[in-house]
Amino acid sequence: MADLPETEDGEYDHDFRADPEPYRVGRGEEGVFKVQPYKSELLPRWGYADPATAADAAESIYEQFLRYRRDEEFVGMDLARKYLQMGYTRAMRYAHYPGGKKYDADGTEREKVHWADPEKRKAALIFDHVLGRVEADEVYQTRKREWREQRG
């Protein structure tokens, strides 16, 4: 995907629903803020401020994942998984580091705290639970394997 032109906002100047071919699964949360129209559909659903927000977000993203699965949109399915993963990692960062700041102003990594923010830990665990449902989904796993074999 790195060869695709980008907009001023840093998104790929490409409609991945109309032409999903250039999409690559990539590592971690890569592409969550660049791949349209999925970013516009998933980002408004995403939040991790507290456990209630995380529960609403995770369930809403999971419901969207199921729609993508029903419509055979692998890119959407994978982006939904990435938003769930990002909910977990962001909430866990706040759970471990006061204020969510992993590094000091000089770039030195701060010491991890167990648990700096117990509410964020609860939020992270909610995302982790729903992420586990997606990662265990046989249709998703099959499509992901096929996608990687065919496109990388």
C-alpha cells in the first residue's frame, strides 16, 4: 500500500471498497487511519475513555465486522479487527502509564505501573474479549490466509 498516493490528511487516495486489490494486511494496527471508506465507518464507533464507552465501541465495531463478513468485504473485516486491537493497546497504555505517556519529554521510556488506571485496564479487557471473537472467527481466518497467499 505504501506506493498509493496520499491525501493532505495522510489517507490513501484510494477507495478500498471499490478496489480492494492494493490492500495488504500488514502488521498490527497499520492502516487504521488511512484506508477509506472503512476509516470513516469505524473511527466514529471507536472509544476507550471508560469501560462503558469501550463496551459500546467494541460491540459496535463487532457488529460492523459481521456486516463486512456478510458482504464479503475482507478489507473491512480486517480493519474492524485492527480497531479492536487499537482499542486494547491504547487503553492498556493508559492502564500502565499515568496519562498514557509512555515516554518522558527527553524520550526516555517511563516505568510501567500496574495499574496506573484500573478503569482503562477494564476497557482494554473488553476490547481484548471482542478481539478474541474476531480472531477466532473461521471465516475471517480463512479469508485472511487466502488474502495473504494471493496478495501479501
